[in-house]
Amino acid sequence: MPYLEREGEVFVVYLGAEGQTDSENRFHPDWIDEVHALLDKVESSEGPAALVTTATGKFFSNGLDTDWLFGNMDKIHGYLDRVHSLYTRLLGFPLPTVAAINGHAFGAGAMLATSHDFRVMRADRGFWSLPEVHLGMPFTVGMNALLTERLSNQVCVQAMTTGHRYPADEAIAAGIVDGKADESALLATAVERAGALAGNRKPNLPVIKRALHANALAGLAVPTTPENLAFG
């Protein structure tokens, strides 16, 4: 399960279990609950602080837990709304947030990274990608709103309709991520960036974020239903 560490004024949420480097960090319902619980702990802290989200090993997150999902298709709509809740939480989070993308960020995992204020990607390995087109899966209203509000239209066209895999340099050029670092320096780079913003934790920060991301948040608030999640 995910776990929490702290480096000075920066909280670091790890998406995988401590000591485990082979986890895909998929969005199992229990995993979603645990990430929210860790964010609760971060949010309940006092004083200057910022958040970094990362993982270890090959994956940042490989997205939806398809094994669980295909065994519980009668729960798909509520499940996807729960996935959306993490994006909503991060878009309006009352601390500065930085994603340290240590490995592959696919599908829902790519969108999780995109929900942070800033993103730093491993320079030498790993892709940011939306493979839904290859999997025959539609984007929810909320996912579409998140992506189209956070990324440019043409980047969305390429990412969402082709499933293109973006390495760090391409992701920077496309505005998907803000910087890169070698594996050994990735976390430190993200922590340094987040730490420089820790003093911005003030009551007005979430107000600014909610206004800034109003369209994405409105889309994420739309309940997922059979009518707006049609598989072709």
C-alpha cells in the first residue's frame, strides 16, 4: 500500500508499498482509499509545507486496476467516480504539489501526474501515455475535462487518439511535464522544487487553484453513467 515520508517541509507520498519496486500502483479501490488517507494526514499538518508524489521501480502508475474492474463491471461507474476523486483532490489541494514521475505513467496514472501543479520526469526511462484508444476504452467526461484543460488541444489529439508514448524530452516540449532529472536525482529535484513553494501554503492557495481549474473540476464532478460512458 502507499506510504508517507517527510523531508523537511515536503511530504512525499509513495504510490507503492515500502520496499517494493515491482508494483504497477494500479487504482484498486483500497489503494485509492489509502492515497486519500495519506493526503488527509498531509492536509492536517500545520505550517509551510508542500507535497511530492512519486513511486519506486518501473512504474509511477499503470492506471486502472483492470483485473478488479473486469471482475466488477457492475460497479464501473462508481469506481470511475472514485478515480476522479483523486484528480479533484489534487487539483484543489491546499499545498503546492509536484509529481516526480519515476517510471511509466499510463492511462489513469498519467492523469494522476497531470493533476499536480508541476511535474518532473525521469530523463532516461519511462513514458507518459494514454493508451485508451488501443484498449477500446472511452475517456469519461471528467477525464476529458482534466486533459483538455491541463494540456493543449493538439497535444490532446495526439495523446488521446494515438496513444503516443512521450519520453521526457517530448513530454517537456508538449507541456505535459515541466522538467526532467536523472533517476538518482529525480526525487531530490522534485523535493527541492516543492520546498521552494512551501511558503505558499496559505488559505488563498486552494481558492486560486479551484478557480484556475474550474472547468476541469466541473467535468470531474459529473457522475459517470451508462449514458456518458458508452463503449463503441
